[in-house]
Amino acid sequence: MTEQLSRLNRVVYRAERAFVAFALLVMALVVFFDVAHRTFSGERSKGVESFIKVIGWFGPDLTEGQPGHATALAVVPWVAFVLFAGLGWAAVRAATRGGMAHVKAAGLGILGTAAVYGLVQLLVRMLPNGLIWSQPLALILTLWVGFIGASMATYEHKHLKVEAVVRHVPPHLKKYVGLFSALLTATFCFALMWVSIRYVRFSYDEYQETGGQGGVFVGLEVPKYLAFLALPLSFGVMAARFFGVGVLAYQGKLAEDDPLAGLVDDATKQAFAAATAPPPSDVPTEAVRPIRDDVPERPVSEKRPKAAVGDIVTNRPSEVVTDRHAAPADGDAPADGDAHDDDGGAR
């Protein structure tokens, strides 16, 4: 059962990641087209007027009614084309790391600039009123991306946590602390899900009571309850995931999070670990030899037979490993306790 739930969690996460990537792409395209339409639409281009205003900061007066204004209106588009073609040439050279010839890179830059300008003009002709629905759509996608991103952060264990107290909790109590904190967070997410469901229901009733005239986004005609469905869906998934985190923490199967994950690379982590490691001790220590384990132990009950009178007693080699030491040379003074009498007898 646990494996099936874990597999379902991974499938939901992949769907969330695909939706977020698609939503971000749509947002980027919509915002780009809206800005391009606002810049190039109309008889007096805002880009040209902005360029003329910038030139006026350096001395020449090219405002409307001056002799050079008409000339500036005719020259500025070509200057802008040359600048964008130059940016295209630099981009091609950077992408190929200088491997493409300058003439070929310049040709691709010119063709790319001309293609983009043609697409912008086609957009202006096809949508004379502009993209009035671009801003509401961007707001809706931002709402979905934000809350689904929060759910993805829960799956990746990247949500905000206060670990200052948890690090000082005894090891045998960490599973209870993890279970309590996860269940408390899951309860909070469940409460937010319930509140958001009520808000979605209110928006739906407003849309139904007005016959589709109310409860919609201006300029997009999309019901608000569809946009706000991101709240209960994300909070519901987050509540389920936090509940699973609590169960794993209680079972001891929840791995500890790396506080530097996703922030630094492995080389930086190793350097940080080496910098925070305690320095080696400067006090020399004697080498300790390991005791041999292959020497058979003698039973306690075994007794060594007594040597008879006149027998030569031979000592067995010691089984204790000792350090080597130099034997005393001939003529050296005997050690204490081994002194001899003048007649050669031992004391």
C-alpha cells in the first residue's frame, strides 16, 4: 500500500511539473506579444518616441514640430534594425563559441531580426485592438504556478521549516516531533482547503445567478471559480503529502534534509565540511599493536605438569606482543638486582 501511494505521489508531481513548465512558457509568450504590440502599434511608435527622447537628453531637440523630427522618424527604425541585427550576430557567435564565421553569423542575425519584425507586424495587423486578455491570463497562470509550486516544494521537502529546536531534540523523540509537526501542518493545509472550497463555491454561485455576466475576469470572459480552483487542489495535495511525511517520520524512514541541497555544489559542500571539521591533535601518541587473535586460548582447567628434579625447564615464548629493545652488550654493567659476589655466586 505504501509503495502504491508513493508511486501515485510521483505521478502527481510529474503532472504538476509539466503544467508549471507549460504555464510559464505561455506566460512568457503572452507577455512578449503584448509588449511587442504596444510598442509597434499605432502611427507613432512608442519605441521611436522613446529613442527620440533619449537623443534629446544629449542636446539635439527632435520633438514634434522641430525640423529634425521627421528625419528622426525615418532614420530610427533602420538604426534599431541594425542594433538588433548586431545583437543577433553576437548571440550566434556566443552560442557557437566563436566557431562560426563572422559573415555567416551576421547573415543569421539579419535574417532573424527580419523574421521577428515580420511576425510583429503580422501580429499588429491581425490584432488591431491588442491583447486585452493578456494581463488577466497572466494573472491566472501566476496564481496556478504559485500554488502548484508550493505543492511541488512539499514533495521535494523544500518548504520552510524551523530546525533550530529539532536539532537539539533527543534521537528517540525525533520521530514523535516529526509526526506532530507534520500532522499540525497537514491540519492547517486542510483548513485552508476548506476555506478555499467555500470561496470557489461563492464564485460559482455568483456566476450562475448572473447568467454568466458576473464572476468573470474582465477582458477574458473566464469564470473566476475556474481560476480559483488552484487553491483547494494545491492545499488538498499538500495536506495529503504532509500526512505522509508524518507517517514516514514516525516509522523512521524519513531521511534528514540537507540544508545546502540545491544551493551549492558537491565541491563546495566538501570544502565546507573540511573547514568546519575539528583540527587534528598535535600531541603524539604511541603506536598500539593489535593483539593476535589466532593464538588459541588455554582452558582454565588445564594444569601445567610440574618439572621433576634435574629436568631442564624451558620457558615458552610469550604470547604478548612487545616492542623490540636492544640486548645489553658484553661488559655492560648488570642491572639492579642482578649483582654478583666476588666469588661468582649470586647474592
